Amino acid sequence: MEKIMIPTTGKSPTTEAAKKQKPLLDRMSRIEGQLRGIRKMIEEDTYCDDIINQIEASRSALKSVQLVLLDNHIKHCVKAQLQQGDDEVIEEMLKTVKRMTK
């Protein structure tokens, strides 16, 4: 099995942000199920348009999770860092938004 490297900043979410992230785990489980379903559809030679529609549904679900996380991050993590005088978080957020809008 290939080891997946996940880049990290070494920072942790605020307690409040972590509490709000927990419901996202249910969404991620559903997305994982969708992805397994797509794989099965490909293995079973399902009609291409049906597979494409499922891929788009998964992409949309991931985008939704991403936006919830961004909202949560700004309201809790970024706010806390700014209150602690960490202005570097502004550049971090700009980079994140640029990546999201590519």
C-alpha cells in the first residue's frame, strides 16, 4: 500500500473549531462511500455519463466540506491567531484562497 504524505503546518485548530469539524466526519464518510461507488461503477463498466455525474456529485460534496472548513477556519483559527498578534495568518489565508480559486 502506498503511503500518502499529508502536508501540514504543525498548527492545531482552536477547541471551538475542532468541535465544529466533527460533523464533517459524517460527510466525509458519505463522500468515501460515493468514491467507492464510483470505483465499482467503473469496474462494472457502467455507462460513462452515469459515472461522470457521480464524480461531479462527489466533487460538489467535497467543495461543500471545503467551504464549511474555510468558514470555520476564518471564524475561529484565523481570528484567534490575529488576536494573538500573528499577522502571518493573513498571507496563509490568501494562499489558501488562491489555491481554492484555481
